[in-house]
Amino acid sequence: MTSTGKLARAQDLVVAADHGQIYIYSHIEWPDDPETDNVFHEALDDALDSKRYVGASRGCIDVLTPGQWNWETPMRVELWSSEPPTADTADWDHEVDIDFDAPAGGIVFEPSGGSGRSASASLPAGRYRMRVSGRGFRKGQLQVNDAYRLQLWPRLQDTPASLRKCWPGWHRS
């Protein structure tokens, strides 16, 4: 199937990864009891249990990274009119499609661990499908030179998360 999506805009950012994770959200549905229900732990569990290494819980996406930390992680955010073409899949080590909601607009990137190094990008309010692509993956390093791209396009219905391409290093860890 050939996509007819057109790139509407792109924004390049530098975000921080810590404890091998980057949280991505626009809004988070906080539980009634944050002491017993932890959105971040639930998203991490989803990432690991599903073996997608990208998980979600209550509006929070957790992207696992192969290194312990990278304070200057390149992140490209692209907004598409519909699903983008897949012609460059070979250029990426890992890809996952997942639903993402931005009811008030905007997107936030935050490293695990509460370092206060958050970053944000503009994004119109809406319901999106998000393709998370990562590359530059190497295992066994504290700091790596990984980079990410998020491609977002409007969605009409909820769809389960889908692993498009898995980096083989995840299975060796």
C-alpha cells in the first residue's frame, strides 16, 4: 500500500534520555492514587511486556533507549496529513506505531528520573497515530549516539500499538 501523506511540518529538537527512557506526552490521566498506580511504571511495563520497547499508559508514551543516558538526543517531530511513506524504514533500527492524543495540543519530552530536563514542541490539538523510529543503537554503552523521529498523522479510531521493526539488540539484553 502506498501512502499519499504529505509532510505538513517538521521540528528538530534536542531532548534528554535518562535511565534508558524518554517519556513523551501531551496530557497524562493521573490515577486516583499515585502511590499505588504509577503511570510511568505502567508505560514501562507495557514497553517491556509487549517487547515493543515503546509502551503507553494513560497518555504517557515511554520510549526505551539502548544507553543509560544521552543528554543531547536528537528528536525530529514530523506532522503528516496522513500515514507517511515507509520508503526509509531500512534507515532506522527500530520502529513502532502507537496512538497518541493531544487534547489541548503540544508535546512534551522528559527523561526518566526527574532531572528537570524537559523539552517541548508545538502540535495542534488532536488524536494521532505516531510512528516512533530510532537509530544509532548500540548495546553495552552508558551513553550512545541514538536519534529518534516521531511521525504523527490524524487518526479516526483507536488502534493497538504495532511493532514495525525490532532492533535485534533488544533480544540480546
